[in-house]
Amino acid sequence: FFFSRFLVEESGMNKHEVVCFIKAPATALENLKCKIVNDTSSLVVDDSEELVSNVISIECSDYEKTIPFPISIAIPFTSCFRGNYREIMVKVTDVNFQSDYLTPVSLERYQGNHKETFAEVKIYQLGVFSVLSCLKKETFTVPKAGLLQKLNMDSRISFCYHPETFSSLAPVQLKIQPIESSLISTLKARHDMYHSVVATSALVYVQHPSVQPFNSSVTVTLPCPPNPEKKRQGDETEHARAISATVKRVATAYHLRAVSASVRKNGENHSDTLKLLGYRNKEEGWKVLDDVIIQNARNGLVSFGLNEHLESFVVIRLSFLLENTYLRLFAQGLEEAVCNTMANVILHRKRENPYKIVVLLSASKELTCELQNLHEEGYFGPPEPTQQFPLKEGDQIHFRFSGNIFASENGKDFGKVYKLIFHSQRKPRLELQIKEVNEFGNHSSPHYKGTAVFYKITREMITKKWEQPLPYGEYRHQSPLCKLALTLPKHEKLINRPQSMKITSSDSSEALWDNLLYWLAEELAEDNTSLLALCLPVRRSVLQLVRLKCPDNLTHQIYELLCSWKKTLPRSANKQQLLSHYLQKSGRSDLSEELRFKWQNKVFT
């Protein structure tokens, strides 16, 4: 057996990317063909799965040859966050979209002198492979004698099977989907009817053998965070006791009676109610199990008896009673929300080359970090990022350009529709070149104008075909998800005229002002000049905006401020004279003189 490294050339670059490593006999390696097929990534992920690698296809180039299975493959991956409830799995999908999950025998290997993350598995068939972060699956078998099973992923969660719960050996499979408190807060903010929801347990997915009925109930114990209001009251009581120890005996007795009465009175308004909701099957959906008694245990744990088959269940803690209809809607919304991630579209352009843009999808919680990374690469707005919207793993954003601007990936094929596929642990992005459709268009404006129009394509809308065409007509009937306006500076048109007819345009140097303003921003930032010290006549809201756009970079703040000031001036204004005046007023006569020299001699670097 030999290890072979399969490489693919990155588009438009001279670098190569490792697709995978394959360990197989030399005769088999000669006939294997590997390629990256990330365009099909929407077809290989399901709910609660997160893609953490390229999607790769491994085929046999000679169908008459037989591959001596099993062979080993190692796929590079990057997983940002995993936690106790998730695990890394390799998913293999065949041509008919039937999938199997393989547990890696190793998650690391040495690449030269440094260790890298690779998911290594033994395979018995070829197909499409992807590395996924999945909910961890825990399996165990319940004997007739009963079992107390504490989960390895979270020992606070336990299932107690009494003797004779099942009449024979019963295999059980569990998955736990934790619920973040921020998710509950978001649902409550969107729907006032959920105001009484205080907290929930994790969503528990369970598979019992459906052919075996429950002979006795199974005692389930799991965490469900307590009401923070009650915890605050408990802290107040402890605080009152501490104070009481320092006062006189008579005053102490009176004070304790008053405080304890007050605590009891407040506590009466915060008696919690616990409700168990279960999902039996697709036909019945979520049901409120009112006949199940849920008991509070110590340290925020609750327990109850389960005596029927459920596909999943969740415990909800309420500050006051809520109608069962709303409880079912909340459970349904919660299950959908855990599969969604709030995201934004960013479209920024290269500062040195406004014809080069980058379009990417970013999770909203990582937006500030992504913008900072783009600034370091030399990409800036406008336009600003879009408003946030929900996306599931594998959902697609298709976009096209309208108006007097269109785009191309290779500088040749303009006017296409482009797509970004959302994966929460990957960074989908496209680098494009834009240009004007009609150089004589937008004649009354100093810029060419266009709009990027974005459409959301859910995973369910995507046709299950390995060859994925762009669905030009499938989304035209739906409203756009969002739009971003963009502009391009007009370039000076060189027209051959007789010397006597040549004219000069006062606007021909407008495009060069960017370089001059950026030089000035760098000079001012070196001396740590504050924005207010520049004495520019701009609104306070403009100062606040540039600080928000570039919070950690004074050069960019000053540059954005100078650009905003320049936009307020009429085209006929003497910008150099005005800017020199404000620099002198700010105490920077040296820069005022250098600015005048650069302008008069057309030195812009």
C-alpha cells in the first residue's frame, strides 16, 4: 500500500490545494481520479449538520479495473467550534444520493513538521465525500434487568430504565441539541405571545425500538435553567441575612420579619410552570403532554416519567401559564430556529482598484471580524452590508447585477448569475471584476450606477442533480432578498482633436483625489490627530459613522471623513484651497504647503 497526495490547482492562481490523501495499492492509485465539487455542497448536508471541508468526488478512471477495497482516505478539514454535543464524521454519498456516515479512525496527521487536521476513514465504495460536524450520537442497549444510563456527552442527562421496562434487549439512540438563551430571547422579541417562556431544556432526539411498548415509565433527568428572577430573590434573602447579623437584636427581629415577608410576597408572583412537549411523528407534530408531572430537582435539573415513544422532546419553563396552541408553535419555532443562522451579504471593492469587488456571506455574529479582515485585505465599502436574514446550512444566495454595471469572474464572461452557498463554518466568497455596460450611460452623473440583486434559494428548492446549473428562471417570480447599490467612477475619454479644439476638463483629476486624500490621512494618523482636531465643517453624525465603520484604524477614519467632506462640496469648489485652509486652522501648515505643492505639480503618490 502507498499513500498518494491528490492536488487541484486553485482557480486563477499558481498555488495548489490538497484534495485528499489516499492509501491504496499502486495499481489502484493510478486509476483513481479526485476533484473538488463544492458546487454540489447543498446536496450533501442535512439539518443540524455543518460542512467543514471541501466536497470531493473520487472516481475510477477505468471502469474495467477493480479497486481492492477497503482503501484509506484522509480529507483535510477546518472546524472552528465543536463542543461536547458535536462530533466529526465523514459522509459518503453515491450517485443516487444514498448516504452513509463513517467515523474517522484519526483526526490528525503530520504535514511536514507540523500537525494538521485530516479526517481519515476506511472506505468500501467510491462516491462524493464530505467532512461534517454532526450532533453526537450516543447508543446503548437496555437489558431486561433495567439500566441507569448517564450520557457521556453530558452526565447531567440520565435515563433510568426500571426492570422489565422492555420485554427484551432494546437498543436506544440519543442526540442532544443544546438551546442557547439568546435563541429564546430572539423568539420572544419577535413574538409577544412567548413572553412567559423563561428557559428550555435541550432538544432531545431519541430512538427506542417502536415494536416494543413501554411496560413501565422511563425516568428522564436533564437540565432546564431556573428562573433568574427566583435566583435574584434568593440572593436578596442571603443579603438580608448578612445585614441582619450586624444590627441590634430588636432591630434584627423586625428587619428579618419585614424582609422575609417581602420575599414571600414577591415569590408568589414567580411560581414557575414546567411543560413537556413531545414530537411523536410527522402527522401529529408537536404535542403538549399535560398528564406528565415534571419535578424540580437540585441545581436546575428536572425529572419526569416517559411512557410512550417520542421522536424528540423538550421541557419548557414558564413564568405563567401559556395556551397549548402557543406552546406547540413555540416548540416548532424553536426546532426551526436551531437550524437557522442569521447572516449578512457583504459587497466591498478594492481601494486601489474599484473595478475589483468581493462578495461574501458572513454569519451576523462574525460580521465585525469579517469587515476587519476585508479592510486588512484592502477592501472597503460602500455599500454597507445588508440587513441580517436567516439561512440554513446549504441554502444558496443567487445574485445578478442590473443597471449600468455588470460583473465577470474571469474578465471575459459578463452578465452571468452568480451564487454563494452558505455553510456556517466556511467562508463562501467570490472575487469579481465589474465594469460599465454602456460607457455613455448615466450621462448626468459623475458615476456609472448599478445594483446587485440577491435571491434566496432554500435547500428544498434545489434539484437533486450532481451537475448543478444556475436556475435562471426559477427565482425570477420571487421578490429579491435584498439589493445593494454600487457605483463606478467614470474614466476620462481620450478623443483625438486638432490642437486648436482641445479642451481641458476641471473634473479630469477627480479620480486622482482618492490617492491624495489617503496620503493626507496617513500623514495625519502618524501624529495621532483626532477627527475633531481637523476642523472640517461636517455633521456630528458623520463623525460617528466613520468611527463605526473603521473602529480600529485611525488612517481609515480620517480618510472616510475627508471623503465625506469632499462629497458635500460643489463641483466648482477649489478643494485644494479649502483643504489647505482647514489644515492651517488645525495647526498643520506643513501639510498645507505640501498639499499645495502636490496639487500644483500633480504628484499623487
